[in-house]
Amino acid sequence: MEAKYDEKQGAKAIEALFKANESKEEKPDLLDTVPNLWIQITTKKFDQKKKMKSKRLPLKHAIYPDTASVCLFSKEPEATVEQKLKKEDYTKIDKVISILTLKESYSTFESRRKLLASYDIFLVDDRVFHLMPNVLGKTFLQTGKTPIPVKTSPRALRRSVDDVFVSSYMKRSAGATNALKIGHFGMKPKEVIENLNAVLPQLVEIQARNWSNVQAISVKSDDSPALPIFTSLREQ
């Protein structure tokens, strides 16, 4: 990691966010109500083309609990995938919905809204990922629950889904600023700090290409101001 960035500064900022959260009266314990923690990066130059497919960045600690509910959008019929899961004795996927069923049974805004609220994580067979914008619509995809592409072959399925739990996914925005989830307040501060340190070099490489293009880096929760952990000195 670039010497200009001080890991102690990042740790202090994460700890400050945890302390601020602990001072609040309400302490929700549901996955969809516990505020998430994010790293935010702003670059000097940026790619003006927005990319739909997210980039997977491995983390040190899982940002989803084992109890998180998972829905998989499959290319194959539900029964085929469910049989595959049963054979693998794999129980992390709670619901399988084929693309055909998704088109026929979830065509209205209300049906999609209910589906969106029913699961914590959405996955999609990577062979039909390109169909998601038309099948799900913009509203679904703008909520932060964009389906994550996974490989569904018998050998790859278990590993692909397991990787989701210990990864964060960044969609390249058409702008100078982008954010990546690194944890939530249900985790320990140390775990979030280790996620921050693990993901930061990857984030810089993907979003900025190199440290010379980084303008600023900060951390924040869903409802907090951004706390700076790195700021580039202005060029003379």
C-alpha cells in the first residue's frame, strides 16, 4: 500500500463511526436496518462510461451473516437448479427463480418491490446477467441489491456463492466518486478495519488506476458524514 496512506488514520475513522453509532438510542439488529459502512474514493480523472457489471473485491471478513436470505435467478428451470443444490447438500440459497418465471410472474412494479424486500442478497447465473436491466427494471437495480453474477455449474456453484459472502461488489460509476461496502455495525470494529485495509489497494487500482490519480478517500456509514482518511496534496 502506498506509504502516503496511514492505516492508523483509517482505523481511527472506523472507530469514530462505531462510537457515534453506539451513542444512538435505537440499535436495530436486522440485516436490512443495521447501517452499512462504506469506503468512498474520489479521483482526479475518471472514466465517463458507466459499467453495469460489478467488480468483485475480496474481503478479510464476511459482510453478510450466515442467516442472510439469498435468491438466485437461474437460466435453467427451478427444479433443475434445486436438484443440483440438493445433490451438493448446499443450503445457502433460499429461493430459485428462473428467468422465465421472473418475466412471467414478476412483471409489475409491485411484484418486483415485494421480491426486492423478501431477500437480502440476489444472485444471477452469469450466462443471463446481461438480461437483468430489461427483466428487473431500473428501480430494482438502483437499490444496491443488483444481482451478483455467479457460475452455476456443479463444480463452481458452491464456491461462487461462498465467495459472495466474503466479497464486496463495486459498479463503476460514470463520475469521479464511487463507494464500496466494507461492513456494517453488526461486525466488530477490528473486522471492518481489516476489510478496509484489504480492499483499499484493490479499490485504488480499479477506480483510480494508481495513487497519483486519487484525490480523496473517506469512510462513512449510511447516515453519517464522510470522514476523510486520505487527501491528495494539490499539485503546485
